[in-house]
Amino acid sequence: MKLCRMARVAVTLFSVVCAGCVSNQAGRVLDDKTLVGPEGEQGSMAIVAEKEAAQPATATYNCADGSMMTIRNLGTSIRVVGPDEEEELPASPANQRSRYGQGVDAIVLDGREALVVKGRHSPLTCTR
């Protein structure tokens, strides 16, 4: 019983000591570029927003293996036209506009690059 009581006292004291170590003031933002710290010091901050670049409606890509392909952006899917085939790939998942795929075929669009995965072959990088 005495050990249990000592443990409760130790936990309570530990909680009180830790609470005293935490500042109750947090930094705040005056406007979209000025940050005020807990001590009133001001500094600037950079706001970086990664904006997904819109892909063109139709683009031709040159691939690392020497081949070429044309991608037509249809909104929720893309149509890939190669020298010997044409295939439509839906967005995967459906709520985004950079990854498309079906089965074991996939294309990831990132700026001016397209990463193409076809079946069990190694990924192929293509640029426009």
C-alpha cells in the first residue's frame, strides 16, 4: 500500500513539474508574412505552396528508350497514343490528376515528365 501511495505522489509531482516547464504563449501571425514569437520578437516567414501544374490537353513525350508517345488529357482519364497502340487510363485514385492506371499499366505525370510503367517492364521516364 505504501509503495502504491508513493507512486501516486511521484506521478502527481511529475505532472506539476512538467506543467511548469510549458510556456502558455504561442507564436501568432500578424499578417500573411510576419510571425510574432512568444517573447514578442518578429520575424518573416516564407509561405511555400506546391501548386499542381495543369497538364496540357495534348502533349508529345520523348522517352529514354528512343520511343515517342502522345498523351491526351481527357479530365478524369488520359489517352496514350504510341506508335503501335492506343490505350485509355483512368485517374487512380479518381480524385486527382497526376496518376493514371489500370491493371499493371500506369503513368505518373510530374511537370514535364511522365513515368511510364507497362506490365512487368522497368519504369520508363519520358519528357515533353
